[in-house]
Amino acid sequence: MTILVVAEHDAAGRSGSEESASLKPATFNTLTAAALLATHTDRQIHVLVAGYHVEEVAVAAAKIAGVSKVLSADAPHLEAGLAENIEATVLTVARNYSHILFPATAYGKNIAPRVAAKLDVAQISDIVAVNSADTFERPIYAGNAIATVQSVDPIQVITVRPTAFDAIATEGGCAAIEPVAVPASNGLSNFQSREITKLERPELTSAHVIVSGGRGLGNGENYAKVLEPLADRLGAALGASRAAVDAGFVPNDYQVGQTGKIVAPQLYLAVGISGAIQHLAGMKDSKVIVAINKDSEAPIFGVADYGLVSDLFEAVPALIDAL
């Protein structure tokens, strides 16, 4: 038996595009978890690349250190990445594997439960550590406790929290690429449209520096006026607490937290964020956390490496000047 990693990539919707398709960063983190699992089981790692016109992605996957085979599932009805069609493709090869890993992203979370249900096994969600071939750790209660989970299922379907594992080396491998049969579309869903957001700044989940704002900024105009110059100076991505998103300061894509995006940058600046437990669950694994808040009792200071009790409208401009 072997370990299978289902790759997330951006080949969807790129037909005719001048930009190259590539693997998403979360795939590299998931492969690190697979590599740790392989050390406990002495098993090989295969990668499944499912989509349309995925030749470039498959070649990139074949170069990853530790990967022994790439399964290329290439068909027009896989282009949109619809969960029903990807699930059916995974199930055609699933019985050949002891472990099937997905990144715990919107993509992976959409497909993994379907695969687990069809295989009649329990999904192991959002793992942050691999203890053995059948034992894993995962956060519960918004990250306030870590549960150790042991599975006796013959096939283990697992989602991997990308921020808990470093990215695997993208070079050093020379895996074979093997085409796999793709079942016909089951017609349960249809792709209607896609709007691609073009970011001027780094993508939130892969950024090395994040500047995040909360309710303390007061409104969306202040959010932009205060935080954008700081993010520009640092080459940072912009994030927000749920309170700021709910208040309409910024779109949902900016939300960091239990119900938003899980991030672990090298530097996380929390500006005007009180530090509710839901927000902390999404960013407390950051390497260095800096908090600016005028409330000295704010929970954010409990996880911050550096804290400044100050009015953010004075502190942030001063910080920009100092930079």
C-alpha cells in the first residue's frame, strides 16, 4: 500500500492563458506531512493531479523530493475542479492506498468528506502532527486543546493544516508520470462562472508578512488609510478580524480566524484587534506576533511576542515613518 496526496493547483480556467499553471503552496505543506507519514510506514508517496491541461502541473509534481509517482487525470469536465467529479476520480484509485491526504483548504475540505463517505471511513480532519501510521494530532475547541486521534480504518482519509508543516523541497525528485482513467461527469453539478481576483499584494495564506486590522479602526476608510501604507512598506498581505469583515470594512477574503483563513507568516501585525478566541485560532502559529491596541487587557497581548499599548492612529504612522 502507498500514500496518495491529492494536489491542489491553479490550472482551472487557464486555457489560453499566458500564465503557467502551478501547484498551490498548500500542496507542498501536505506533502511534508505525507513524507513524515512515509517515515513511519516505509511507504512510497504518489501525487494525483486532476484537472484539464495539467501537463505542466504534473511535471512540477514529478520534480518534488520524495514523490515516486504522479497520477495525471486530465479531462475537460475536471477543468473547473468540481468536487463531485474530482471525488469520482479519486475513488477510481483510492483502494490502492492506505492513506489519502488533502490540504485543509476550501478545495480539500470540499472533496475529502465525499471520498471518506464513499469509502465508509471516518475522515481525520486538520491534522497538525503525525505521530505514527495511524495516530495524528489535531486542534479542537478553536485550537485551545490538541486531540490525539487514532484510526483503525483500512484507508485513512486525512486533511492537513498547511500552516502546521513546512513546505517540502520542490526540486530533487524524478517521478514517473502515469495517466489514469477518468470517469465520466456525473452531472450532479455544473460550472457557471469564475471571477479571478488579481492581488497587488501577496496572497494571504502564503504571505511572509501580514498586517491585519480589527474593529478598532472604526471604518473601512480608516482601514485603508492606516493599514495600506504599512502593508506597502513591508510588502505584506492585508488581513482582518471577523469583526472588521462583519462591519463591512473589507471583503470576506481578508478574514483571518477559525471561520476565515488559517495563517502562519513570519511576521503578523495585529492592529486594533482585541484577540477573540476565533481570531487567535487562525494566526497564533505565526512566528512573530506584534500587537497594537489601546486596551492593555486585550487578549491579543496574551499571544503577542511584542505588544504596544497605544492609540493605533498615532502608533501606525509613527511606525511607518520609522521604517
